[in-house]
Amino acid sequence: MARATESTLDKRELRLCLSCAVEIKALKTKTLLKLRNTGEIMKDAKVPTSDSYHSFKISNFKDPNYAAAYLSLIFEEEEEGDLEMGIMRKSLRDVFEALGEPIMSDEEASLHLEKLDVLLSQNGSATIYALANWLKALGLKLTVVVDEGDKGEEEDSVGTAELAEVGNV
């Protein structure tokens, strides 16, 4: 009797497995049909391309406050000696693309970029004044402020008070 029960269980298990296999195959076929239909439906759809990082960055720089904050961070890196001159040049050119090109003719824009290359290759105190004038043409000004990192060293410190403006030279 034990053999009859085992064989009956084996047959039941076999039917159950076959039944499951048939259901799985039906679901797989149904899923594949949906995928094929999706492909047919979507074949003519146009997927929007993403904007490049450069375009995104330039659109942000059109806000003068954003551009000024960005350049301030770049200049802080330069003060710490961690920035290469090429990065500063690229940063200034990007800000120029956003703020300067829309307000200048092609000829003026070309001359302004040439001035940037000349002033970044200069040495001496005249360079700071040239940079201040270059930024002034973009609606920005070069300023000096108290370093927040040294705030605890002097109790009579004025915090972020502006110490000098070079842009009006």
C-alpha cells in the first residue's frame, strides 16, 4: 500500500509541476507580448536628450550672484595654492560666456577674452587692477573681506565687513 501512495503522490506532484510549468510559460508569453507591444508603441517616440553639464553651468552663471559666489570659491582655492591657473582661466571664461557675451558684440567679446589671457599672464600689482576692471565689464566687482577662518583669533574683528573695493579703480 505504501507503494501505491508513493506513486499517487508522485503523479500528483508531477501534475502540479506540469500545471505550474504551463502557468509559468503562459505568464512568460504574456509578458513577452507586452514587451513586444511596448517596443512597437515606443519605436517612434522621441526621448529627450539631457542637457550637457556645460549648458547647465552657463545657465546658472547667468545669475550674477551665483557667478560671483562661484568665482569667490575659485579665488579661495587659488589663495590656498590648490588651483592651477588653467582652472581659473576656464572659470572666468565660463562666467564671461554667461554674463559678457549677451551684452557685448562679437568683436567686443573677442577683445575682452584677449584681455583676460593677457592679464592672467602678467605679474605684479597691475594684474589685480586689470582683473577688477575685467570683472567690472561683466557687472561684477572684486572685493576683499575678512576671512571667517581667522574670526576666533581677533576679538575686535568686524566679521565679514568689506575692507576694500578694487573694482572702482
